[in-house]
Amino acid sequence: MKKSLILLVLMLLPLLVFAETGIGIIVGQPSGISFKQWLGGSNAVDAAVAWSFLEGGGLYGHVNYLYENKSNVADLNIPWFWGIGANVGSWKSGDDLEIGLGVRVPIGLNFRFQKIPSELFFEVAPGLDIVPSVGFGIGGALGYRFIF
């Protein structure tokens, strides 16, 4: 276990050294801590560890691979993004703990600030719940990240 953790840290270290990293908050569905790692070019990975207010509330997490489009939206200089990812959540159902898994497709807008390296973002994420049952869901949130 200890060797696996060291190997994981060594594999991720180049990403943290050579690319931008953002850490902040996300508020909405879900609400919690947000992380983003730019991979270079127009690609990034983002994640959240949060609290979900659906299904009676519970712990929630997602990871997305994002493509950031640098083109303008309606003649405004507002980059937009889209991606695909996975989510996992847990909640109480009576005396039982339920676990859910799904696929999500986040679509949103980024507002980058230069004076204070940071990003304000808004996303809507339609998704397909797979476990414990198949169904359609949608999430949306507003977030802010400091960029290092």
C-alpha cells in the first residue's frame, strides 16, 4: 500500500509542477470542494468532493475530462467547456446505505481573472445514473477556483 501511494504521487508530480492547478469551491448540486488540473492545450481534468442534496443528501464525488473551447460565445470573450465524466454518491435509504454510480456530461462557461489568478465557472451536467437503477439526472453549479 505504501509503495502504491508513493508511486501514485511520483506519477502525478509532473502534472502539478508543469501545469496549472485550481482549487476552490462549488455551490449548487453538488456543493463542496472543487479541483482542476490543466493538462496543456485545451484539455483539463476536474473533480469535486461534495455534499449532494438529492436522495436525502449524502457524500458525492465526480471526475471529468474537459475540453475547453477558446472561441467566443455570442461575440463575447467567454471560453466555454464540455466534457465527459463519472460520478459516485452515497445516501441513506431507511436503515440502508445506498451507493450510486453514473455518467455525466458537463457543459459550462469559464471566466478567467488575471490580476488574481482564478476562475469563476458555471456548469450544467446532464447525466445517466447506472447504479442502483438506470435513470436520467441533471446537476448544476457555480464555482470559484484559485489557480496555482
